[in-house]
Amino acid sequence: MTWIWNNSPALPVVLLLPTAIAIPLFALIERRLARWLALAVSLTTVGLSILNLVKALSLGPIHYHMGGWPPPIGIEYVLDPLSAFVLLVINTIGFLVLVHAKKVVDREIPESGKHVPYYAVAVLMLCGFNGIVVTGDFFNLYVWLEIASLSLYGLIAVGSRKAPVAAIRYLILGTIGACFYLLGLGFLFTMTGTLNMADLKAILPAVGHEPAVVIGLGLIVAGMGLKMALFPLHGWLPDSYTYAPSSSSALIAPIGTKVGAYVLIRVLFFIFGTAYVSRTIPVTTVIGWLAAAGILYGSIMAMAQTELKRMLAYSSIAQVGYIGLGIGLANPLGLIGAVLHLMNHAAMKALLFLVAGNFRTILGHSNIARLDGSTRRRMPWTTAAFAVGALSMIGIPPLAGFFSKWYLALGAVAKKQWIFLAVILLSSLLNAVYFFRVIERIYFARAESSAAEPRTEASASMLVPVLVLAAALIGLGVLNAFIVKGVIGKIVTSAMF
């Protein structure tokens, strides 16, 4: 136990990477081992993430030197309240989606030869995300970013007939985003001579006025904005989420874009500092206005969709905008709202995409116009969970989605950004329009067939993750004050004071 305690910052990555490699080998003995290995390592990382969050909150930032080599020669992993919090969100959502995945993968990926690689690539993606969040080295972050991105492209490409085209589009745009990040990193390295985040932070006050530093920061923000799908850099997102297998959509939508948001928060507030990015170089102001435009654009486009997954895809553009808006406000309340929404949206969007997967598996479709009263009778628990997720997305108290919007609204008032406040309120009304349209079809539309529909609820492996996430949205809302005071408050204090 002492060894686990001392090495816990590195253990998730150390376990996930060899497991991703081992899954195809063990599957040669028994194909079912692929899924069970993925579940086992994912559950282990959840446990380690809880341990790491406890350590970060009780001991403060922990600096772990890989292989015992201190920076700048070695790679440093940094465990603080922000990284530990995001790791717990990522790994918990990843585990629940993998529990749900079996029947969705069997149905939506008909070629059985792709099932084993699917689980291996999913674990590799989680490994990349964990590496991005915990690393304290800019170039090591780029390495993990590429590992995660390549995995994402593969998870999208195995979907429907249009999925490979969506994956190629994402690959092209994702590569451009990674190039922006790497070029920006090159500018910063030229001026500071270091890739270690802590060292670079210490050197920046002396060189922050240099044009190369400003250009480097701009390129990094552009690259991560593309990975985050911040408007208008969202072009890869709608088709990728729509045509990927539902299990892939439920992995990528809740946590894929959140990793990009995490990097922006880390770079802007923890390395460059609030004063620099909001007053010296008004990066956060630009992010805030782009995010506000994205909130309205995503909400309006979601209203126009007739397919549930595509509606959720455009909704994701708007929800990413809420996180960007909190970053753009660059004040404590806004950042609380951004970090809180990072967690809340991960749970909400995972739930809703898993429900779409249940509909496709049981009903054979997720077309909104074909949903009616028979859907509720056949799948009462799945539809009830959808209602919880939809109400949380709208922002109905005491569900989790209300509180992140509340803090964002308070941040806008504190900053006297009345247009941002109006955008938050208007977008909630637009959310109500397109989500209540689905709820109305499920709960109030008359069934097309008068015959009694047999109850064909999803299997336990598909239903339990959905119900857990629905309960989590209620629990996260009820425990909101504890989460903000005990965890997120410490994150914001580290970032801004």
C-alpha cells in the first residue's frame, strides 16, 4: 500500500498503456478477455483517481519525477486539486461507458474482428487523456495529446458508413490544432529555454512582453480551442459525434473536449496568470465572446435537428461554450462555473448519449419523430433517465446543470457583462425548446400502434450506467455546495490568488 500511495500520480498511465497493448494479445486466448481487461483497468484507475484527489486536497500539489529524474532533464507529473479533479471525472465516465458498451459495440460495429481493437483503442484514449492532465511538461503533453487524438480518430472511424469521412475531417483539423500547439510551444521554448511548466511560469515575468511569447500563447490557445471545439473551431464535431458508434460518442463528447478545456485553464490561469491573459493580452476576452457566439449557434442548430445524436452533437457546441464563457469571464465565480460545468456536462452528456445508444439498440433508431408513448412504455427507466438528463441540461434546480449556469451568471453580473448574462438566460430557453420537444414525444405523443407494447427495457449492463449517471446528476446538484467549497474553491484559489 505504501508503494501505491507514493507512486499513485503515475500509476493510471503506467497501468493503462501496457493494458492497451496487452488486450489484443490476451484476446488471442479468449476474445471476451478484451472487454474484461478494459473494465478492470478502467475501474482501477477510478480507484486511483479517488486516492489522488484525496492526496491533492490534503497534501497540496504533489510533484512526481518519472524514473527519479528531476526536471528539466526528466518529466514531471503534477498532482494538484485541478488535475486530480479532472482525472476523477475522466476515469469515472470512461468506466461507466465501457460497462455500457458491449451490446452497443456488437450492434453498431457489425464486423466482429473490430471489437477487440475497439477496446484496446478505448483504453489507449483514456491513457492519453490521463497523461495530458497529469503531466507538468509541455512537450510530454503534446505526446499524450497525439496518442489520445489518434485513438479518437479510430473510435470514430469504426462507426456508420459516413463515419470514416467524419474521422478524416477530424484528423485533418485535429492535426492542424496539434501543429498550432507545437508551434506555440516552440516560440515559448525559444524565449524561455524550458518545457517544464513550473520553470516556464517562473521565467515568464521577465519575457512576457516579447512578441514571440504573445504569438506562442495565441497559437496554443488556437490549437486547444480547436481540440475543445470552441466556436468557430467546431467544424469537426457534429459529424464525428453523429456517425461514430454510440459508445464512442459517449466517450468523446463528455470527456474529449473537456481535456482541451483543462489545458486552456491550466495554461491561461496557472502558468501565464489571470492578470496577463485578461489585461496585458486580452486572450480571455476573445475566448468569452467566441464562447457566447458558440452557445447561441449550438443551441439554435440543435433545435433544427431531427435525429437525437445529432441534436446532442450541436448541443455539445453550446455546452462547451459555457466552459469557454467561464474562462472568458476570468473571475473567481466564472472559473467556478467553468470547472463545475466541466464535471456536470461530462455526466449529462454521457447519460444522454448512452440513452441514445439504448434507443438504437432496442428500438433500432434514435429518430426524434419516431419516438412516442410506446417508447416510454417499452423503456420506462431509460426514458426517465433521459428526462433527468434533459432537465439538468436546461438548468432546472436542484439538478447539477443548474448550479454551473448559476455560477456563470453570477460571474457575468460581477464582471458587469450583461450580454453574457443574457446569452446564458436565452440559451437556457433554447435548451428547453429542443429538449422538451423530445420529452413531449416520449411522454405525451400517442403511440402509433394501439396494441399493447411489450416491455423491452435495455439489459442491466446498459441500464445500470444510465441510472447511475441520472442519480449522479441529482447527487451532484444536492452536494453542489460541498463540491464547490471543498474542491473547486481550492482550484480557483490556486489559479487566481
